[in-house]
Amino acid sequence: MSENLQASDVTQLVSELRAAVNNDTLRAYQIYEQLKNEIGEKTPVEDRFDFYRSAANVHINRHEYDAASAYLDKSQKIAEKENNEEWKIMTGIARGVLLTAMGQLEKATLYFDDLENTAKHTNHFEKYEAHINMRKGIVYGRAGKLQDCLRCYLIAIKHFDEIQSPFRFSIRTNLLTVYLQLKMYKELDETYAWMNREIHLCEMQSILVFYYANYGVYLNEQGKHNEALSAAEKALQYCTDPKQWSPKSTALRVKADALMHLGKTNLSYLYRLRCLDTLSHTQDYYTLSLVHLAIADQLYKAGKGNKANTFAQMGYQMAKEKHIIFIHKMALELLANRKLQEENFMEAANYFKELTEVKEELFNTERAKAVSELQTKYEVAEKEKEAQRLRTEVAEYNLRLLRSQMNPHFIFNSINSINNYVLKNESGNASDYLIKFAQLMRQILEYSSQTHIPLQKEIDFLENYLLLERLRFNIPFDYQIIISNNLDTADIKIPPMLLQPYIENAIWHGLSHKPDSGKIIIEFTETTDSLLCRIDDNGVGRIKSKELLVHKNKHESKAMHITEERITKGLNGSVNVIDLYTDNHTPCGTRVELNIPL
């Protein structure tokens, strides 16, 4: 210890360092520099532990990970020697923060899970649970697992509110981003109202940086782009530490988005590049990949396709390698749509195929998790009113996820069709087929995000699909679409791509096995309170088709089962499949009747 600093001075500075780490990162670094040569074996053990843990956080904030890890090793050694449960947990939390900062998200998740299980056996689990879940929420947020992120934040916020912790501000700042991405606008508005009312009580500079940056994101979403610019500038003013790269990058991104909306595209592009340069100092692959895609999209719109492709590929590869599935999906949608516009149909088909697999993974994970959580809540609900609300919530979530599943299944089968057609090398129909395929892909991109579309759009979609299938079919077939005179196809709305799986099934499992040409008749009629859709084919019938499936070791379409669930469980409609026979009881096709409530 130097002659200039007495033991009491060291204790005071360590206390100030501990407070500054979460408040003023530049001030924290200055105190650290003042103290780092003053801490030794003669320093009280409490001060040594606090200094090492705080020093680790200083280096984490400055993205100096080796130094941070070395200090955490020292604090962990003290915690174990003193057998202090609180110190062990606090060091563990800092270790998890380090893993998160380094981009090791899966490892950080497992680490926090183990730490939470350890904390359950301590005397202050509620406090530790809040801090651990806040940090787990950050990990899930960076991995794009927003529902898990939200769950962790809500666990933490309850405790922070009860004890009036300063972290009640930081966790709400994080929640703003989650609510915005999940489009939970009611909760978003309530959180902003709370923050605007209470923000004057917040003395944590780092929180103010994130708050104003995230507030700018919200204002951009609201179309208030000039106000978003002001919020971004205010956030940048609070970035006094030049190594506050993460919040600074958010503020720069907000500013770039606002300028883009205000028509200042060149300036917007420059700020996106500044944002990218700032992020290059971090391991925040979620935001890095997102900004790469934003730059690519901007360059595509400016007609700079080659340069845009470079940024798009970088964002795509980063999201894929780091398994950030939400951004991976965004990248594939951007690239697939771009290749369609360039009429590079084979590359588009490959991206769509990969998109199929990504959406399949998202569907299976989200549906299982969400329905399980809702079912658990249902089982413990004591009041019938609450139970009924949860039944509805389960049904709505199932419907939303089942609808999202239709797109991948249909695209997968469409890609098989185009690949088979290209392999045949039938140049006479190639141009016509590829143009119609591009139109169909654009329809899918437009409809997949909508809950309902006009019946006329569904009919147009089906006609395009039937034309494509007839072009590449070995044995030609005819089709007819009949619409009753009293049916207003522009006014009636139904969920998108509802009939296509049944028509596909009629073609591939009914007509494909006929020795002669086949026919499909699709008829739409309106009853008192529902739409009746009838699909007739003169194929080989279900019994013969199943025999052929078994013989060829093939499986029935999963998409038909999913669609039936959409209609029966999601829409409270019905699906009726009828075997058709001739007068002498010979199978002569299949009829499918879909009854869709209006």
C-alpha cells in the first residue's frame, strides 16, 4: 500500500468502485487505475474480494476479457477460502456475464442454470434468483429466444420492485426491447409510462444510455423519427466512456434508422457503418448480424446489389454459425426474396429449402414450449374464468404456430417440384414455369405473415399452383374452379393456403397413379354461417393410394394433418373426407369437404 493511501482510503475507493461499475463506467475505470497497485495481502479480505469482482466487471465493460477472467479467478479463490456463499454466487454471476460478453451464449445459459440450482440451497435465494434471471434474460435476448428472455425478466422484476433496487430501471430498459420485438404494444406503453414517470430517480448513467437508446427504437416504431433522433443524441451524450460500445451501437442504430425514414439515406448509411465499426469491438453477434442485414437491405434498395450481397452473406453466415435462429430466418427471407427479384431461381430455391428447415425448428421448439407453459398455467388455475381464458390462449397459440408451419411444408414440396423439373431439362416450358414459380414464391412471402386473406387471393394462389403442377406433371390433368353466384370472393376472408395441402394430396396420391388423365374440381359455396369448399378428384382412391405408399415406403403428408388441426381446433370448422365409387362399387376418386365458419 502506498504512503498516499491509507486503509480507510482504500476501503472508501473500493466502495466507490463497486457503485461506479453499474453507474459510470468511465469513473469506474479511473478508480480502478488508482487502486490496482494498492491491493495486496494486507488489504482486508472484504475489500480484496470487492475489488477483484468489481475490477472484473470494469474489464468486461471494456471488453478486455482475459483481464476480467484473471480477476474472477482471484475473487473465486477468496470466496472458496472464506467459504462465503454470497461471494461464491456473486462471483458466479460475474463469470456468467463474462461468458455472455464473449458471445458464448449456450455455455452461459448452462452456467446460469447450474448457478440457480446452487443458489436454491442458500439462505438468500430470492435475491440471487432475481440477479441470475436478469442475466439469463440478457443471454436469451442475444440468442433471439425472446419468450425465454421475457420469462426471466418478469421473474427478476418482481424482486427488484419489492426492494426498490436500482436494477428495476435496467431490467425495464431491457424489457422495452423485448416487448417491441414481440409486438406486445400494451405492455410496451405501460413500461414506457412507468419509465417516464420514474426515470428522474435513476442515477445510473449506463441505464440512462440504454433507456434513451431504446426509447429511440420505440419512437422510430411510432413514426416519430425526429424525436427518435433527439433520443439517440441524448443517449450518445451519456456515453462518456469511449469503450461503452454496446449502448453506443444501439444509439447509432437508432439514429441511422431515423435518418433513413427521414429520407437522408446517405447519412443513414454512414451511421450504420459507424454502428458496425463500434460493434466490431464486441462479441454481440445478435446485433452484428442484424446490422449487416440492415445495411444489405438498404444497399439492395439503392440498386447496389453486389455490395449488398457481401453484407447479406456476412449477416447470414454469422447468424447461422452462432445459431441465432431468429436472425438466421430473417437473413434467409431477405436472400430468398432478393434472388427471386434477380430471377436467380435455383439459388432462391436453395434459400427457401434452408428456410423450411429453420422454420420447422422454430415451430417445433416454440410450440412445444409455449403450449406446455400455458397448459401448466391452466392446470393450476383455480377459477373457471381464468381456466376458460387459458383454454382460449392455448387454442390461439396453437393456431398461430400451425399457420406458420404451412409455409415451410409447402415451400419444401415446391422446391422438390422445381428441382425435378430442372433435372428433366425440358427447355420448352422452363421459362413459363420459372416465372410462375417466382410469382408463387412472392405470394407465399406476402400471405405467410397474414392471419386472413380475401377468398379471391386464395383462389388466385391455387390457380397458380395448379398451373405449375400441370406444367411438370408426367400425365396431364385438368382442373375446374367453380364459384357459386352469390359468393363475394373479395369480401369473404379465410386463413391463407388452407386448401393447397388437400389439392397437392389429390394430385400426388390420387391422380399420379392413374394410367390416363385426371381431373380436379374445386367448388366454393356459402351456407348460412360458413364457407363450404369441396375438392373432388377422379384418382385411384384412398385405399389404393395407401397401398402404394406402403409399397414405396413413403409417408402421408404432415401438412394435411396440420391443416386439419387449423380448421377443426383453430377455426371450429370441420373436415370430411369421402371415398367416391362407381355404380358397380369400384373406387373412382376422393372428395374432401372443408366447412369454414365465417
